[in-house]
Amino acid sequence: RISYFYDGDVGNVYFGPNHPMKPHRLCMTHHLVLSYDLHKKMEIYRPHKAYPTELAQFHSADYVEFLHRITPDTQHLYASELTRYNLGEDCPVFDDLFEFCQIYAGGTLDAARRLNHKTCDIAINWAGGLHHAKKCEASGFCYINDLVLGILELLKYHARVLYIDIDVHHGDGVEEAFYFTDRVMTVSFHKYGDMFFPGTGDIKGYRRQGRKILCHQHPT
């Protein structure tokens, strides 16, 4: 039983010229799913837009409020806040920024809840996976860390969660969020070295107070 979450509005988001983040690829992926008739083997859902209170289960309330408030037309009024929350070149302010965050975070929350209630065995949210966002700041094209929110949801029903990250970049935001708990183990397979973003995730791994986090270098 597979639950698949998709909202076509994510493809309307534009990070700006020459920015490598291209949300329209999510629409392209969805069209491939339809073309190969994969949707016939899944239950397709439109995710709810995550409420600010849901986002604040991990992120600070002031950061969530700022994302809700900021727009391309008003960003020049908030120079100090943009610096504080790390919005700028990598994480630009664009139209419908907060709605974009609500959609992809809502998909991950919905996926976790269906898994918790055992109404599916596998849950897919291609729009999610923004693993660099921190509690009080954006990072690496990521504004809201939907993965942390999803794991927190899973922890309501499960004693432990194993998080496996196969992005080419170190999943630093998720690792940092759960560094001091033994209920979540984070495993990240990524490229490291030569100033590769985000510059963390040494191959040696780390131990602290009996808790272990494994950080592996990408095999290529």
C-alpha cells in the first residue's frame, strides 16, 4: 500500500535566474509517474498546507512568522532579519515562499501520519527532503526542515526512528536536530571535502555520551 503526495502548485515556484533549485522538476516527475501508469498502483493525495503551529514544532516561532511575512517587495525593509535568518543568495525570497514551505512540509507530515496509523506501508513526498534548514535559519535552498517535522511525528507512535539520507550533500540539519537523543539515528551518504557544501559530515563519525551518528563519504 503506497501513499503518494503531490500538489501541482509546487511547480509554480521560481527561485530566480541561474538558481540551481528548480521546483518545476517535481511536476516533470509527476508527469512521468502518470505516463508510466504508476499512479494506478498508488493512492494519490493532495497534502494539506502545514499550519504555522505545525512548523513551530521544530522551528522557532519568530522564524516561522518571518517566513510568513516576508515578500520580494518588502525584503528591502528587513536587512537585519534577512542576515539573522540566513536568507539571501542561496535561500532567496520569492513569491509564495511560505506557501511552498507549507505544501512540502504538509506532505511529509501527512505521510508520517498515514504511516503512524498504518493506512499505508510506503509514503512518498517528492517535494520534501529539505534537510539543511535549521531551527532558526534557512540553509542550502532549505527553509523549513520537513524531515525533522516528519520524524517528530513518527516519534509520537514509535520508540525509535532510523533516518537514511542519500542526498549528495550531508544531511546536517536533521543530524543537528537529533544529535542529543538516542531515539533517532541519522545515517547520511554524501560527498565530503574540497569545500563541498555544507562542509560537515566527516567520514570519521562522532561519539558523544554513548550516542553515535554515522556520516559516510559518498562512494564516488
